[in-house]
Amino acid sequence: MNGRRETKSEVMTTAVDLFYTKGFHGTSIREISASAGVNVGTVSYYFAGKKGLLEECLIAFFEPYLNVLEKSLNDGKRQKSAVMSAACNIIRFQQQHHRFARVAWREITLDHQLIREMTACYLRKERYLWKMLMAEDIEKGHSFKLSPSFFLIQLNSMITTPFLQSQTVRELWHMNTADPYFTKQYIETVETWFNSVTSCYGLSAIS
Amino acid sequence: MNGRRETKSEVMTTAVDLFYTKGFHGTSIREISASAGVNVGTVSYYFAGKKGLLEECLIAFFEPYLNVLEKSLNDGKRQKSAVMSAACNIIRFQQQHHRFARVAWREITLDHQLIREMTACYLRKERYLWKMLMAEDIEKGHSFKLSPSFFLIQLNSMITTPFLQSQTVRELWHMNTADPYFTKQYIETVETWFNSVTSCYGLSAIS
């Protein structure tokens, strides 16, 4: 890795750490450059301002996020349902990139041009991939008891909320969503929900 | 209602509308006062700055929110489980106050003094009330298949995410979380989950 790339990646890591606790709008370019130990001009040079920095942070989260889903779709050797396999992989991915996850899911709730573009591009693709994963399950004879839209809204709630609300989870429930042990336990509870709204494992699995 | 109170409430409504789309940090006092048609000094006079305004917005959401839970707890005449009754009431409450809901759940993911105080005060009380509602169910012989913490993390995900991610729900799924018709349909899907992780209605109810 050359120096230029190292500096750029360091600025991004610092920015995500700050966005994580203070939010994008609550963090100034000045704070980012001070924390990263570079001058303000360097940040502007690499990212063309704070908005460009947010854009790169969101891309840095959503690109590998969608890759995880795509890889899950192409992985034919799985033991369980295609949707549940992908959900496990996504939960593990978010645990490994928990700062990026909180920033991305929080910022996506705002309403401005960049977020609309991100939604149109990444979230539309995400929806498409989940639907393909469902189609694969349906092909295997698994049925879904909720409409695709409600199923995916709830799946999305289940797998993103603990990472978005990680502070509440830590302070109220004394669990650390950045810890692999949490994801291990949490995946089991998502499976309980999944089994109840599909016929993948039959009713006995949820009792 | 006297003029003073009307102005104060109008400023708050305007502020929530702006926070709803642009976030707390993305909105300036200047924009709020311009939109509300008052001068900057008036906003500062009523709320002692933007932070004071956020505090009042969060209080204006969480106080009645907790009242809904408390009322659900004291309502002995319910037909279904205490937790599920309360969940329905909370979903309806959020539909009616959907702008406040999105602002509150988004801001609570940030990490600063005010949010820590809000968590310590309101979310701790919320946890206590949900646990009391669970205790009432347990007394009636209903059992929970998840630990209280995981059960409540998932319940919270289910009932808050559609209101926090209302933009995604609208753009990707063409559903309007501000519409009572949405809550009616959504409550049914939460019930499906609820029935699967409790023994309130027996297994037949989820098939």
C-alpha cells in the first residue's frame, strides 16, 4: 500500500469513528483532520469535502455488504435455507464492520440527494438479491407466511437494529454487538423468527 | 391556548418537520425560525438554543410514549396478551406521531450527554414497563421462548424500524407508515412473530 492510499484510508477510518458517535452532521472536517493528524486541505483533496467523505463511507459499507449477499446467492453448497444463510453472513459482516454499519443505517434515514441516490442504487439492489434468495427457497418447496415486502421489512429490522442501536443494547442489556459472541447468540434468535414465518423446517423446529 | 404557548408549539412542530428530513445537526436555528416565521431570538428565548429544542422534542415523544405503555399495563380488560396489546398501542401511537418517532429513534443512536440522560431516564423506564407486561403474561401461564433481553431487542426492532426507516419503506415497498392502513396490516405481521416466540395462543395460531 502506498502512502497516499494509507493516508486516505486513515482519514476514512477516523471519520467513521467520529460519525459513529456524533453523526455525519455533528462532525466537522476540522475535527476529522485533527483526529487523523492531517491538515484540512488533505481531507478536502482526497474527498472533495465532507459530503464526498460520507459518500465514500457509504460506498465502503454497501459495496462489500452487497457482495456478501451476492456470494450467498452463488453459494450452492449451503445446508440451510438460502435466506437464512445470507442473513447469518450479513449479521457476521455487520459485527465485523459495526462502526460502518451504524453510520450507514443512521444516515440512510435522512432525506437528501445523496441518500436518495444510495437508496436507488444499493437498497434497490439489496431488495433484488433478497428476492432472488427467497426465490431459491421457494424453488426448494419452502413457503413464506408473510408477503415478500413484510417479510423483508422484518428481516431487515431484525438484522440491522442491534447494530444501529448498539449503544442502547450495551447500556440497557449489557451486550456488545461488536463481539462475535453476540452474533452467535443473536443468529439463533433470528432463526427462531425465520422458522416461524417459513415452512423450511416445519413447526417442530420452533417449539 | 394563549399566544405564547401557540408560538412555542408551532416552533416545535416546525423543528420536528426539519429534523425529520435533515436530522438535528443538519438543521440550523436560522432555518427553524425562518420556517416558523419567528425571529432567531424567539427560538432561543423559548428553548435556550437548539440543544434545548431537541431535549423538548424528545420529551414530547417519550413522555406520551411511556404513558401508552403505562396505560396498557393498567388496562385489565384486554383480550389478548399484555405485551401484544401494548405493542399494538405503541405501533398506533407511532403512526400518529410518525415524525417525532423518526427523530427520536434516529437521535437516540448518537452518543452525547443529552442522549445518555434520555436513555438512562426514558429507555430504562421503557424496559421496566415491558418487563412488567411480560410478568403479567407469565402470570397467566404464557411462556416466552427467547430470553427477556433478546425478546425485547427484537420486539423493539419490529415496532420501531418501519417508522425510523419510513423513507426506505415508502420508496422500496410503496407503503406509507404514516397511514393507519399500514399499522393495521403491520400489527398482524408482528402478531405472527409474537405467537411464534410465546405460547400465548399455542402453535396452531402460527400455522
